[in-house]
Amino acid sequence: MRLARPSLALAAGLAVALLSATPAAAVGPVPNSMASMGDSITRGFNACGWYSDCTDRSFSTGGYASVSSHYRRILAKNAAISGRNYNQARSGAKAADMPGQATAVVGRNADYVTILIGANDACTSSEASMTSVAGFRASIDTALATLKSGLPNARVALISIPDVKRLWEVGKGSSSARSAWSLFGICQSLLANPTSTTAADVARRDRVRQRVVDFNAQLAQACAAYGSNCDFDDNAVFNYPFALSQVSTWDYFHPNTAGQAVLAQISYTAGHNW
């Protein structure tokens, strides 16, 4: 397959995003092991193969050179982490799956944990089926409590959910994107009737985006309650203006290899940033 090459505009956008982010100070020594929690984004879904997980290209625990994942960045500073990068995420996961993933991560005895979850809680078959804000927060709190109890010294990176409405903005003009969204029933809460400008559809898209904003606010609060070992990215990922060229052309939803690389850069820099 041909991988999309980042444009000059994309590079400039990334530079602005990185300069505007305020990295948090590193907490403790460089980790000797790490694990990831989340959904298909963390699994690298559609980043290398047709409707399949590509964990080697995960922004978090992947080993693919051009992605320069959290794992590879840490490996460059601490060889002890080699081979101790565990991807516990699952494609299709929602916040309700995080307590179970947290239990699995505790079993790995990880020093560092990344969590990116919530896209599937907002991107559902209809607006009515989105996860409630209260339900989302309850699942996150349970998962974090499991991590804090089982891995009291581990550092946690809680990553903001990308701005899903941005996907509609950059893709609505593409017939290929619109066809994929319709054919595969992708994120219909947001992406149904993508060319419609009726008041009802405009309001629906705004409500779905607001749900993501509300989820991210809960992530920030939950991380603050966790304590100094948890770092929230201050919405760095949410605020990044990703381009259509960073999205898989198989579903026009998941990050491709270039998208995973940008996600790795932004989330790592805005996190513990060893």
C-alpha cells in the first residue's frame, strides 16, 4: 500500500500544535515496562491492513519505526523496556470495558499506562445510543481505581478523545469518505446525512461534539483526582486539527500510519514526556 506523505500544511499544523502544548514534567524514572488501554485507535486498526488490527503501528506500544510510538521513544532512553510493551486495548471497546482492561494491565505489572478511550462512546449507531456522561465517568473512575490499587507507582497518561466532528469537517467533501461512512455504518450519530445543512442535522453534530467535550472534561477531573502519577494531555489531542490524509482510506475513520505517528508525537509530548 502507499502511505500518505504529510503535506507542508500538515507539518505546519503539527508544529503549531506542538508549540502550543505545554508538556508536563516527567514523574519518576523512565519506565521499564508499559501497557496500553483503549479501543481500535490504540490497536492500530486499519493502519496497515484491510479491517484488521495493526498493533505494531500503535501510537502507544507499537514498534514500527516511522510511528515513533511512546514505546520506541522510551526504548531509546531505557533498553530495559524492550519487549515489555503490552497492548491490552480492544477494537470496539468503550469506557465500560476499561475496568476489565485495567485488571489485565495490573497483571502485566506495567510501570506506565496509556489510556485513550471514548470515541466509540460518542460514535454510535445513533445519537440516542451514545454513552451518558455519568456512565462514562463511572467506568473511568473504576478503571483508575483498579490501576491505583494494583499499580500504585505506575504513571498513567490519560489522553483526550480526538475531535470527532473534525472528521466530518475534513471528510464531508469526499465522495469516497461519504460512501465508506454509509456503507460501513460508521459513527452514524455524527456522520449520518453528512452533506445535510438542515438545522436538525447541524444541531445533532454539535451535540455529538459536545458529548466528546464533556467526556474529556470528565477525563481531566478523574486524572486530577487520581493524583500526581496521572497526567491528562490538557486536550492536546482533541485540539489537533488532523487532516484527511492522516485517516485510513479504507474506512475514513481510523488513523493511518501517518495519523498514528502524529498521535504519538502529540500525546507523548503533552504527557509525561521522559
